[in-house]
Amino acid sequence: MINIFDFQKKKASGEKITMVTCYDYTSAALVDKTGIDCILVGDSLAMTMHGFDTTVNATPDMMALHTAAVSRGARDKFIVGDLPFMSYRRSLSDNMDAVYKIMQAGAHSVKLEGAAGNAGFIQHLVESGVPVMGHIGLTPQFVHQLGGYHVQGKTDESAKRLMEEARALQRAGCFALVLECVPTPLAAEITRELKIATIGIGAGPDTDGQVLVFQDLLGLNTDFRPKFVKNFLNGAELVTGALEEYNQAVKKRTFPDAEHSFGAKKLAKSA
Ligand code: KIV
């Protein structure tokens, strides 16, 4: 399993870092069999696992439940647990309770969105032994503030602001930074500027690593296909195909056959 220092080592050596989201035991056990470096139990689970429209509905309890399942499935992966909407913008005591739940569930670090107003809390977490991953650019928890899901940092002013946020998060003690939906040249510039590793999603090829949502990577979500998503499997077609095959087999009485049945003797008729 990699640790936080390996993120910087990989950045220095030019070896790309791979991260995938994961929310349940079975998927985590599959990821554990691969060379993928780390798992993000993302608050995107509010959408992918619970069917909400945005990540705003994720809660610390939801995050802890899914993190615990993932940590039982992926025993050999570095796990980042997302701090959900507002869970790090309350009192210090409430913020720490949210972090505590997620770390106790098996995360090795937490991720939070945005820079403004978060530096003090990040520093407190780092000094408490909790590694923190930052996340800037398109921060889905801010969807209503951003007016939708749009590429960020397209103007000089917003690009400058993102660069300042990236520096501020590094100064606060983050060990890595997710850059979501920012133009390739800006992501490359931030990556060159920072000592900590950048992990991109919709940020082009020049970040130190990449992250994708499990369902998007496997083509399981046919309703959502932004430009930056590549389906590495035609999962929806394969899975629905198998489900339909099962449906037909049962209805046509070809399943279960003798091979999949126990050869018990018929019960003797009672007198
Ligand atoms: O929750 C999530 O899946 C994320 C990734 C998109 C980085 O934060």
C-alpha cells in the first residue's frame, strides 16, 4: 500500500498516480486485485449509489458506512474518504466528529473541497495526524454556488484565483490536490508550481495522477457522459445483457438445470 510520501515520490519520479472512486465491498475487492494506487470513497456516492441529483445529500454517516465496506474489501489500498457537504464548515467539534467517523471507518486520509476558509481546519487535521487531500476547480459541493457543472479557471482572473487556492492548500499542509474540470494548460501550470502531487479529473494529461468515478470508468452509467470520461468497458450493455439472459433462462425453464441443482431424493408421501 502506498502512503502519503509516495504521492510526492511519484511526482518527483514522473510515475503517474492512479485513483478510482469506490463505494462498496465487492468493487473494492476487485480494485484491490489491480495496480491502481489508491481509492477515493467519494461523496459522489450520493449520486452513484443513492440516486440523488447532487453530492449535497451525502452525510458523514453515509460516508462512514461506505468507507467501512470499502476498507473491508480493499485491504491493500490507500483510502481517501470525502468529507461531505458542510461537514467541515460547522463547529470544530462537529467537524472533528465527521473526520473521526470517516477515519475510524477505515480511511487513511480525508479530502475536502475548496480553499477559502479551510486552511485553519486543514492545519488542525494535519497536526492531529489526519492527512488531507485538497480539491479545487469544479467542486461539486458548490454546484448551486457555481450555477451548475462548468469548467473552472477559463478566465485570467479565475485561473489566478485557482493558482492562489492551490498554493494556499499546499501551505496549509495538504499532501495532494484534486484538480477537477480545469483547462489543460492551467492544470499543467499548477502541477509545475506545486511540490505536492496533483490528481486530475477533466484536467488534461499533465497532472501527476488521474481519478475517475468507478461507474464512469466501467461504462455503467449511460445517463452521464461528460467529455473527460472514457468508458474502459461497455459495462451497462454487458450487465444488462447478463441480467436479461438470466431472466430468459428462468422463464424458459433452462435455469436452474441439473448442474445447478441438488440431487435430493423425492420426499416419501406421508400416509
Ligand atoms: O466524489 C468524487 O467522486 C470526487 C471525484 C470526482 C474527484 O470528488
